[in-house]
Amino acid sequence: MDDVIGRPLREQWEFFLDEHRAALHDCLDGLTEEQARRSLVPSRTTLLGLVKHATFVEKVWFDEAITGRSRDEIGIPATPDESFILTEEDTVDSVRAAYRETCEASRKATAAHLLDDVVTGNRRGPLPLRWIYLHVLRELAQHCGHADILREQILA
């Protein structure tokens, strides 16, 4: 973390985004399929579901918002709540692989853009990339906190 102090703002934000991406990915380390799917709260939130939802978040903000492609075209659910739904095919390995691939696609999608570039594909209307970075960072940070608590309960 200290390595990015004094670096350009974009490098700092990308560092923190990647740090939170890794934390969500790694929240599944060493868990069985049952543990990863274990429901401990009344919502659809599970550790595996959080990582699947984070994949959805990346695609909403770094695909839909930037390219203007519809959620149907991208192949993601219409609502955030639906993105937590696990199928029989979802495994720790498959969900993690999808998340890694999506994060890499997000990095590529933003590489040619400046922080002040405005993207128009989100339902809120035109947004600068800097706002999207901050929004995704906020969301990932919240989900990392959820994951920490769930993992602690599962391993207790």
C-alpha cells in the first residue's frame, strides 16, 4: 500500500481496486463447496454468491457502462439481487475463474480511457470513469467486509 503513496491518482485507485478484488477472490481459499454456499443470513448472501455478485458488478460498471451493451448481451442478470443466485454448475473454481477473467476484462476496458472520460452506458446517464472507479471500490469494500464476517462465522 505504501508503494502507491504519491503515485498518480489512477494508479492509487487501481491498486485499491485490485487489492479488494483479490480479497474477494481469496475469501474462498480452503473452503469446501458446502462452506462456500453456506447461508448464514436471511438474504441470498453467501461467500460464493458474493464473488459471483462481484463478477456482476464488474460487468455492470466496466462493460455495460463503458460499451453500452445490454445486460442480456453481456449475459448477466437484470438485477443485483439475482446475481447472488447460485446454480448447480457454480463451484468455487468456476466462480473464481469467471471473476478473474472478468476483472482482467475490466482492466482492459478501462485502459484506453482517462479518469475524466465520460461513459454513457449506465442507466444513471453519463458518468465520468473516476466516479465509476470510486463506486466500484466502495461496493467491493463493503462486500469484503461481508466476506470477512461470513468467513469468520464459517471457520469458527
